[in-house]
Amino acid sequence: MKRGWAGYAFIGPWLAGFATFTAFPFAASIWLSFTRYDIVSDPVWVGAANYNRLLTEDPIFWKSLFITVKYALVAVPLSMVVGVALALLLNLEIAGIAIYRTLFFIPSIVPVVATSVLFIWLLNPQTGLVNGVLSEFGVAGPAWLADKRWAFTSLVFMSLWGVGGSMVIYLAGLKDIPLALYEAAIIDGAGAWQRTRHITLPMLTPVIFFNLMMGIIGSFQYFTQAYIVTQGGPDDSTNFYALYLFNRAWRYLDMGYASAMAWILFAIVMTMTIAVFRSHRRWVHYEN
Amino acid sequence: MYRPFDHERSAAGTRALWAIAIVLIASVAVALALPQTMPRRFPDRKPIHVWHPWTAEWKTIVDRIVATYNASQDRYEVIALSVPAHTAASKFLSSVAGGAPPDVIVSWDAVIPKWAEGGIIMPLDGLMSAEERERVTRSAYPISLKIGTYKSRLYAIVTGLDVYACYLRTDFAREAGLDAERPPETLDNLVAWGEKLDRFDSNKRLVRAGFLDPLSSVLGLAMFAPAFGGGFYDWDRGVLTLNTPENLRALSFLAGTRERLGFENVVRFESGHSGDVANAAWPFITGAYGITIDGQWRVEQIAQYAPDLAYDTFPIPPPVGGRAHAGWASGNFAMIAKGAKNVEGAWEFIRFWSGIDNPDRAAEFYTWGGWLPPFPDLAEAPAYREYVEKNPRFKAFLDVLPSEYLQPMPPVSHQAYLWDRIAAAYAAAMRGTLRPDAALARITLENEREVAMHKELGYTE
């Protein structure tokens, strides 16, 4: 019993913080999503009006949802492909590999705000490094962040900057694959591609599954880069769901409306998470 | 290999865990017990907590005003806190909700109608003496009252106005054979000057815009709509006027200035200069613009960062049949929070800063940062007149100040939303992705949807 109390003493501060700053607001936001609320005045019950307006009368809501889904569909697979590819390369036993691993991992620990400001400079159409390099090859780079056709794509490419975080997890997954499987495959005459296709990737699927889940959840919460780099523009082309939600809550003071948006987002993320979980038996292979 | 359970080691581990837990709890207790704020300079005085959005060199000026106030009397101590603008609203609202707001909040954002509607800030009318009310309502510049008033009640006192005028690089003008001593007096003339000042590289890319209002810093439509006889709000009738022939003419004119240069060319040009608009890197200083439009604070920045720059300022010339000295204006303004603990002190400090009680003394504050005062008698005070004589380029802004055609953001409770939607549609029109008439129609539709939503949710408009 005494030992149990020691455990509770340790997790007590976290439990108190969780109850106060997560569980209570989480529960309160359900109620608030059915109210008109501006933070300072008392909430006023409006029934399902917030949900009704969101789903039937707010094109910006649908546009921001579409942009966010598009981002999830493009950025998540892209970061997985790049992450796995990098991990495969950095799994090679060559001289100085530890340095390469460190170099590829470092960007992922740079604060997002600093990264965003860095990319504003890199993507400057006149003085930025990206267009500078392109011009060396005779290519006139676009106005990346100001052109409606390129702003979204720029943010997708920016997301690859932080791929080092998932790469390390893939790398750990690769290290966990038993060498005996490769030895057996080589004896059977399997080539490099066949070993990758039939051993590496299947054995890596638990890690891919984990990163897929985290990637989907992270994509639907995408906010900081859009807030700093494009502020939702040009012409709403990067007005992500979380950014619109933030503006509704803190700029327009429609906390009830924003709470309804948050719950719709929660429902979407939960649905997708459950769908991916249900599918995992068909494509995720565990060693045992 | 089997290892028997080591009771001694387990007990030692438990003791270590307890020790860590106690150290952690003690650390938290000590941190909570330590004083949470800087020691007061005048602990015997009643505090007035003031939040303002200025940082860097502007914060120094606010600190100087605060120090002057604290030295001027012995009843109150102003404790000023710089809260950067992009987080100020959320922090302020949380503080009001939490019952610990500052006494005075200074802002320049689109907040007054919404905060007034929600009872987040106090109406100031009731705090004023009859004499003060008379002074404020009768002698303030019309734009000061428009900014601070919502539904006929005064919620904010403007502490500094921001108006806009043309900046001309006189060296470029002379190179182009233009008479820099006699700047354009009509909008057509301004455009003609701009064409002569444009410069392109060998790939026909714009490297210097002869005349362009900077998309990133000034909402050009808000600036030019009043000059064309329009604007977003009819102050006499109290209604929004979004999709009007005058606004369409203004938007078409602005789109035309970009279409002439090539929309894509301008997007690339503006984007190349959008990240470095502050201080010495302002593109006008670096030579990216021949003529541009910006606020009066640039005069002070040029004096500081490029004192030898050859330039001049002049009011935005009106179109044929349009209005002179018309345009958009904004400002920073002081409000008193609901739940403020020192309302009397808050009002006294606002009076001090804005010069309601002593214009001659306050006029000096406005010379420290090249700010435009909210009252004409500050502008006419000896200290300010002396400042303008030393900085003659300020005159273009002062000439515009008394104009009744200056318009701030429309005083509607969904002001921030409306402003964002106007900005988005305007930007689309300026990029050539939306025709001017379609842009105005979109703004109108989005506004109608928002108003309908407010009605459905039971907001009072």
C-alpha cells in the first residue's frame, strides 16, 4: 500500500494538471459547442445552431476542411516515403553514418517557429535560396508563398524538413529486423529489391502504422506553419482547419462555434483512426 | 538465470523515490512562494496595470511616457507590460475571464465593437466629467471619435493616429525627368508618374515599382474607396456599404495598376519584399518603390535608418471627381477593461497620455516617436509645431488628419471577420484571380452569411 502511495505521489501533479487543463476543458467544450460564448459573458444555449451553420452555411469551413484533408492525403504519404527512404539509406554501414544520421535528425528538433521564419527567407522569390538555385538551371522559380498555385505545395515541402523525427523511428524499426531473415533470403537467391519488398517493408509495417497514425492526427492539427508563413493566404489557399478554428475562437470570439468545429474535427480524426486501426490486420505484420 | 528478490535494494529504491518526490514538491512550493513580479518602484501608490502592444524602440517611448506619468504625481504607479500584438487579444480575454485583467489595454486591432458588445471593455462616457466629454466630443479629430465609438458610446480614447500618404523618391523622380518639387495632384497624374518610374530587368521582371500601394502593409481598397467617394460604412445611416459603384471603381483602379505591370510580375515583386518591411529594410528605403503609400511612422524610421534618403511626402491625390484627403486611417487606442481594479487611475492615465487634461505637456510625447495626436490642440502645441518644423515631411499627414473623409474599420460587431474577408477578396483581386466586381460580390455574400449567423445565434448587431 505504501509503495502504491509513492506512485500516486509521483503521478499526482500530472493527474491534477490533466484533470484541470485537459479533461475538464475537453468535457466543457462539448457543452460550449451548443452555446453562444465569447469567453467573458455566460454561455447561452443555442442548441445545434453552431453545427447547423457550420455544415450548411459556412463555405470557409468546408474549404478549410478540404485543404486540411488534401494536406493529410499528400503530406502524410510523402513524409512516410521520404522517411522510409532516408532510414534505408542511413541504415547502410558506411563511414561516418552516425554523422549523417545526426545531420538528418537535427532539423526535426529546430522549433517550428524558427523553421517557418527560415522558410520565409528560403522561399523568397527574389532573394531566396530556392529560386537562386533554380535560376542556376535556367528555371524561373515562382512566388512560392504568394502564389495561390504554389503556397499549399510550399507548405507540403516544408513539412519534409521535420521528417528526421519519423526517420529515427523507422531506423529503429529497421535495426529491429532479425538478420537471420536476410541471411535466409540471400541463401534463397533474393536480390536487394526482393529483400526490401518481402522482408524490410513487411517487417517495418508496425512502425509505418505508428507513423501513419501520428501523421494523420498531426495533419489535422496543422496550424503553426500556416499561421506564421501564410496566415491562411493567398486567397484562403492555406486556410487550414485549425487556423480557421483559431480565428473563430480568438479573433472573432465565437468560442461556441469554434468548440463545435473542434468536435467535428475530433469526430473526423477518431473515424480515420478507427478506420486505420481496423485496416491494420490486413497490412501490418508483427514478428510473432 | 534466477535472481532472488533483493529486499534491501528494493527498500533503498523506495527511499530514493520518496526523496525525489519530496525534492520535486519542495521545488514547486519554493517556486510558488517566490515573488512573481518585479519589485514595485512606488509600493505605497495604487497600481495602474497597463498592457500595450509595442516592442523594441517603440516600447522605449511608452516606457518614457509611463515614467513621466509616474514622476508627475504621487498617487498612482503605472506598471506597463508589453504584450506583443498577435497574442495580446487572447491573453487579455483570458485575464478578463479569469478576473485579473489589466486596468488599461492599448491595442490597434479590430477589437472595439466585439469587446464592447461583449461587455469586455467599459464605456468611457460615464467616467468623464462634463467638461471632458465636451472637450473629447467637440475637439477630437473626427477620425479619433470614429475609431473609439461604438453604438454612440465612447469605448476607447485614441492615443495615436495612423494616417497614410504618398512617399516619393525624389532622386528617382529627377532621374526620370519629373519635377520632384511639384508632386502629382491627381490620381491619373500619379499613375503617369508611376509609369515613368517603373524599372524592369532584362527578363522584363519588375525591379522597381513606379507606383504601387504595398499589398502587405496597407489595405489599398480601404485606402482608395473613400477617395472615389465610397467606403465600407455610411456613418450617417449606420449601415455597411460594401458593394457600391464607388468601391468598384476604386478596386478596378487598384487592380488596373497591377494588371498594367502584369499580375504575376507584381505578385513576384511584392512577395520578394514582403518579409522585410520593417525599419531599414523597408523596400522604399532600399529603392524598390518610386512612389508608395505608407504611414507617418516611416518618416521617423527614415530619419533613423536612412537620414540622407532623398524623398518627400504628399497626400494621396484624388481621382477626377473624387475626394481629397480621403482614405483609411487607423490608430492605437486605450480602453479600460471590465473588472479593472483601478478604474479611476486608468482613466487618469489615459487622460494624461492623450492630452485631454494638458495638451501642451502631452504634445511632447507625440514628438518622441513621430506619432499623430488625437486632438488638434496637441498638433498646435508649441512642442509639436517645433517638431513638424524640423520634420517637414510630417505635414502631409497632418494636413489629412482633420478630414471628415477619413474612415476606420466599420464599427460592426463582426468587424474582425469582415476585415479578414475584405482583405482576402482584395488580395484575390490584386492577384488577378478574382474580378473586382466578383470580389465585392463575394465580400457582400460572406458578410450576409455572417450577419445571418449572428442573428441565428442571438447576437445583437
